[in-house]
Amino acid sequence: MIDPPAGAPAPPTVRTAGSASRGAGRGRLRGAGNYLAFVPFLAYIGLFLIVPTLIVAGGAFLSIQGDPTLDNVIQLFTDEVFVSAFITSIQLALGTAILGAVVGGLLAWAVARGDPNGQLRQVVVAASGVLAQFGGVMLAFAFLATFAGTGLVTLFFKNVLHVGVPYDTTWLFGLTGLVVVYAYFQIPLMLIVFLPSLDGLRQEWYDASASLGGSSWAFWRHVGGPILAPSFLGALLLLFTNAFSAYATAAALISQGSPIVTLQISNQLQSEVVLGQENVGKALALGMIVVVTLVMTAYALIQRRASRWVR
Amino acid sequence: MSSHRTVTRLAGLAVVATFVSAACSSSGASVAPSVAASAAASTAPSAAASTAASAAASAAVAPKDATTAAAAGGVDAICAAGKTEGTVNLIATPPDWANYGQMITDFTAKTGIKVKSDQPDVDSAAEIKAANDLKGTGRQPDIFDLTTAVTLANLDKLAPYQVATWADIPDANKEPTGVWTKNYTGFQSIAYDSSLGDITKVADLADPKYKGKVALNGDPLKAGAAFNGVVMAALANGGSADNIAPGVEFFKKLTQSGNLIPVDPAPATIALGTTPIVIDWTYNEVPQIAKLQPSGINWKVIVPSDASPVGAFYNSAINKDASHPAAARCWLEYVFSDAGQNTWLKGGAIPIRLAAMQKAGTLDQAALAAVNPPTTPVVQLTNAQVDAATQYLKDNWKFITILPPK
């Protein structure tokens, strides 16, 4: 990034120029070339991340008539529906991230301990790759078809076992339902992103620790844990944002009350009953950006602390 | 402005009432019909005359800019130009909604114009948003199907066009230049799997045996169908068009008893049995009857006896920035033609030209009998009443939570 401030691109003659100008000219050319390769990425980020973010951030501070206002943002703190949506969203994202990270992490550890070329490992990894992307309406429908009032499992209890259904068939439509359904894609996602780090743990390190008299606990406390901590935290952050920004799965299960932020945004943008709320939706989106920024900042600080031993 | 809207809505009510008395002449006729009938009758001759006159003036206007078919050489000329354009882009037209599926198939068969139906499940506001977002791409919707509130908030997005059957549509149900034209309505109904027992009233929904079974079609703060469901519950519980509080209170009770589930009912959830009782428009639920029969579900659709029937017309309009303007005009001609209007009726919706077609003998009598519309006067909220009810909902529709009860 701190390449020489090449105002204009270096002249093409530099490439074949004599040795006198070689040093500086090459450097400048390479700098420009590097920037050139960077352009598609910048354009991509610009179009799909920066421009939308600016539109959202700008719109949040405009009234529907286009006048500057703080009302939309103030509503985030004063309207109990919005406050509770943020609290629920954060609880849901954090809860399913921790659940996914712990269960998925243990699963990844079990897989990593197994035969690296074994069939079971291949099946588990392939299945996780599919399930991590299994979300939205299909996933919600799968759970409805399994556990709702006329779901397969519910009917099995009723018609085959002839016992009472041991759960309230409406559990899917509450926070419990969302946690369980989200876990369905969070756990496999954790496995996929965390497995490479576990594979990087060498048996030799464990042996070295053992030969120095280290117990299993000592190995994890002083070797395995510190090595894995940065990638574990990274995966945890990924899981948090994954759940925090999820929309379609929740929308398919819950269409009343819009209890989480993404559903509230959809309500503000698309309501055919309450009109002119688009910029309140943008304020809610800005709120989500702020939450993710805070989480990422915290992550960066912890990451720096966790990887201090590397430097 | 707002008084104009009020008149519009009230007259819509009169039209439904007209149809009701026309359809069920044996029952006690209400006061409203004669008003609407005479309004329709008085406008008919003059409008017909002007149509004829402009037809005589020959095709001076290009079909894509025409404000009437006559000005561009007739409906056939419009549709021929539409066929050259090849396609018409629709939005928010699910095949199960008011028989849009058949409407689209029949339209393509008759005119040779392909129909591209995008984002079938979005709400009215999203239609306008898509028109803005996709403007100039050729993928923007050519035709809108809008709730009245969204229509009146976006008049500058709509192109005026008077369909050939303009004279049959009472004045109060159309913008004078044809910027929007009311097209079809349904009645708020309770649709249910009749193996659960008999439901005849809104009050029945509170029965403990229906715990975890009742669904409302959307969030009333977002979807017009659900909003009118709350109005229906209000009417059944001592409320009125001016006071929806009892309806909100009723749904609060259903939520606390666990009878109301927050799932968005769709054909899939109905077939699955997840939402065995649905509060929705008749025209969404009547088509389910035939669909569910093969799977052994006896789906019943009733307009509850403890509330006056609740209706609300949808408005048809052309996108001013349509990429297929002639095809869009051809589509409007079709949905307002006898064939198109009967297609609504077959889907359980009440078409705007129902009274005129009944009089002319062109109405599908079998379809009318199947819809079996209620005989009591229909309640439609005026715009002021909608605004008041919306504000009340914003302040009070806050009792639904996904957190476990404390």
C-alpha cells in the first residue's frame, strides 16, 4: 500500500531501459502493476460493500422527504420494538455462535484425530460442506415437516407410539426453534472452517510436550490452545455474523412481530400498510453495521492478544 | 385529497354491495346498490360515445403511448404491438393469488405475449421498489397490482390508460384518466381443515382445541391481508371500522393462549398441515380447496358469521417506465375483459365489472355460485380509517414475542 506515489504510470520504455534507471523504474512499474491487479477487487468491494454501506449510512440520516434528520437513529433507542429486536438478534447470534463453535469444534477435533484418508472423514467433511449452506426456506420447511403439529416425529409419537407428544409443537416458532434451526448450519460451518487449523497441529508437538513430561492438559494449555486460539476466535466471529445477518430462515418460521433486526428491516422496507419507513430500515441496517464493527474491533484486539506469542 | 380517497373507498363498498344484491336477489337488498348501479348506468353511454368517436379518429397514437385502445386503433392493434414487444413483466402475482396462474396462461394463449412473473410473493410496496431499482434494465415490472394506500402514494409512477370496458367500472372505482383502476377484491375469511371440527365464527378460533393451529397471512404492520384480518376480528368483537382495538385484543388473547402461530401460511404449509386454520382473503383460499382434495384434506373457506364481511379492492396500473408498454396495455385489456373478470371469479375473487356482467349475462354463473358471496353489507375502511388503524397497530401490535414466557 505504501508504494511510491506514482502519479502517472511509469512509461513502458522502462522495461527495456538501461541499467541506470532499472532500480527505481522497475519498482514503480511493479507498483502500478500491483495496483492494476487490485482493481477488480476494489471495484467488487466498492460496488457490493462500500457503495451500499454509504447508501445505508446516508439514508439513515434523511427523512423520507430527503431532509437531514436524526429521528430514524433516535428511534433505534426509543422504540421498544427496535431495542428488543437488537437484543434478541445479538442473543441469538451469540448463543448459536458459541453453541456452533463448541459443538462444531469438538466435532472437528474428533474428525482431525481420525484417519486423514478415512471414508468417515470424507463423508463428514462433504456433508458439512453441504449442510453449512443449507439454510433459508428449505431448512425451515424441513424442520416444519419434522417437528411441527403434523411433522413426522410428532405424528410418530401420536400414531405409532400412541403416547403424548413430549414437546409443545409450537417450539419451532420461538427462540428455541431459531437456536436449534440455526445450529443446523452453524455446527457444520464451524467444522469446515476450523478443521484445517486442527489438521495443522502436529503429532510431533504433542510428543515433544509429552517427552518433556507435559500432561495432556499442559499440552493444550501451553501449545495446542495458544496455536488454535486465533483461528477459533476467527471462526466464532464468522459464526456470529452469519447468524446475526440471517434472514430467510427466520422469515420462513416467524412472520408475526418481527422479533429480530433483519425481519424488522424487511418490515420497514416492504410494508404495504405503514408507508415511508425506508430510511428507518436503513437506520436499523446502520445499527447492524455498528454492532458488527464493534464485534470486529473486539475481535481484532483479542486476536492481537491471542497471537502475541507468534511475534 | 383525503376526502377524495374516502369517497373512492366508500364507493368501492357500494359496488360490492351492488354485486351482492345482484347475485342474491332473494335476500334483503341493502340501501347502497341503487346508488352504484345508477352511477354505472349514467356514465356508460357518454363513455361509450367518446370511445367510438376516438376510434373514428383512427390510430393516431402509437400503442405504447395510448391512453385508450381506441386511440391506437383498437384492442387488437394494442395487442399486436404488444406481441411485437414479446413479453410483459408482472410482479407480485403468485399463481395461487386470485387465480393469477390461469390468468397468465389464458393471456399468453390468447395474445401470444409471454408473461414473465417475478418475485411472486412480495408486497405492494416492493413492487414500486422493484420498478425504481430495475428502471431501464428491461426487467422492471410493466404492470402493478397495488393496495390503495401504495397506489395513492405513488401516482407519479403510473401511466394513465382506460380499458375498453371502462364504462362498466363505476366512476368511484377508477382514477378519471385511468392512472389506476380497481380490479378485484375478496372477503376476509377463515379457511380451515374441516376434520378439525366446524368453524363458523371468529370467536371459535379461541377454542383451546385450536392451540398452535391458527395463522394470519402476514404481519398486519406489513401485509394488507393480515391488516384486514385484524379488522375482521375487531368487527366480531364489538369493534368497528373506526375502532380496531377489540381485534388487536382478540389476537393478543390468541397469542397468549398459544392458538396463534407466527408462521406465514403458504400453500406448502397448508398442504403440510402446519397451518390448518388460516385467516386470509377468500381468493387466496378458495383455490386451495381443489388442490388439497387429492391429499384427503377437506379445506373449507367461510366468511365468519359474527363479523360483517371485510373487503378491499386491489388496483391495476401500468408502470410509467414500462419496458413493454403496449404489452402492458394489452394485459390490462385482458384482465378487464369478460374472460379475465370471470377468471378472477373462478379464483374466488370478486371482479369489479361483476354487476355489469351479471346484467349483460356474461358472468360465469357456476363460478359465482361456488364463491357464494355473503349477503350482508361489506365493510371497507376509508383512507382516514386505515391511517388511524395503522397508527393504533403501530402502538399496540407489540405483544408477539419469541422469548419463552416468563
